[in-house]
Amino acid sequence: MKSLRTILADAWQFGKFSIVGVLNTAIDFGVFMVLHGKMGLWYPVSQVISYSCGMTNSYLLNKFWTFKSRRRVHVAEVAKFVLVNLAALGIALGLLALFRGKYALGPAESKVLATLGSLSVNFLGNRLWVFRER
């Protein structure tokens, strides 16, 4: 059985992961709005660039702050990070289709539920696979 100290440490780690997620979303949205909204760059290109900025922020903050990994950045770790994010994205897309299509929920409700549904996969994948201490 886990001690209270371990439970609190795990909860704080998840809290930090969530804070990083909010910041990533703000970066993604802000960069997209500057590139597409202000500069008129084609929206798919703006989306790829803005999502990449958010994901880069996510990798760095989660590696060094959330999971306190002191290993050097290397290609295998980045590849694992991208795979976890793609898996979480796939789950979010599937849940969006379910909530919007089958249950006819609104876009905001569907997005929130899909995000919550994919959050655990993203967190656990990063904690147990990408940034796991050897």
C-alpha cells in the first residue's frame, strides 16, 4: 500500500502535468492566432506549427519539471513522446466522434470529455514509458 507521502507526490506530479497541459494549449492557440489570424498564414500550416510549438514546450517542461528526468535528450525518448501524444490524440479523436456523432453533444462538451479521456493515457504513457527512471 502506498504511503500518504507517495500519494501526495503522485497527485502533485499529475497536477504539474495538468499545468503544463494548460500552458501547451495556450501556446498552441496563441501561435495559431498570430500565424493564421494576424499574419494570414494558411490554417493547416499554422496548425502544424502551433501544435509543434505546444508539443515542444510539453516535452521540455514535462521532462525537466514534471518528471524530473535528468537524462540527456535523445531521439528514442523524443520518438516515444511523439508516439504517446499520437495515441492520446487518436483516443481524443475517437471520443470526439463518439460524443459528437452518437450522443450529439455540443462541441465544447465533447472536447472537454475527449480531453479528459485522453489525459490519463498521455500522463501514464509519459510517466511509465517516456520519462520512466531506469
